[in-house]
Amino acid sequence: MAGGHANRRRGEVEAVIDGDRRILCLTLGALAELETAFSVSDLNGLADRFSSGRLKAADMIRLIGAGLRGGGNLLSDDEVAAMSIEGGILGYARIVGDLLAATFGAPGKEAAANP
């Protein structure tokens, strides 16, 4: 599914991948897929894993792939691995960071909004 506009309130992010603007979203199904892929028992386990800031390239492929599938893009992780993103590894990292922030929220953001 190319095109459309991301709705941050639904946890969506927008990224240009292989020259097409795409919507990514870590839906419950996508999160369940990631729990299995990363062998964690719950969402806290996922959050802990991602908060370390140390992700392998394979982790980024899984995250972007799950986000793309959650956004309605029917792509396998192998297809995602072959796609190009402007900015190279920094572009991939930006998408992953945006996706995780949209899903799990930025640390301290709620506390700052509700003193």
C-alpha cells in the first residue's frame, strides 16, 4: 500500500522506501509477530529489548517489515531486506526510531504534558 498519510494517533509513521511513500504501524498483530521473532514473553520484553539502543541489521529488517505489514503492505522480510532507503543505515535507524516512538511513546512525554 503506497501513498496515504500517517496518523500518529494510531501509531502510524510515514517513510519513503524504494521510492514509494509507505505507512508503517506496529499493530497488535505486528507486535505479536515481533514477540515471537525476538523470543520475549510480553510487550515489556519488547520495550526492554528495543530500549537498549543496540539493534542488529536483522532486527531493523524485522521491525520495518512488521511495521510495513501492520500498515497494510504485504511484504516479506526478505523483500524488505532488498529495499533501499534514502540515507542508508541512518535512514533505516530513523524509521525504526520513529516507529518505536509512535508505538511505545517517547520517554517522559506524558509526564511533561501532565505536570
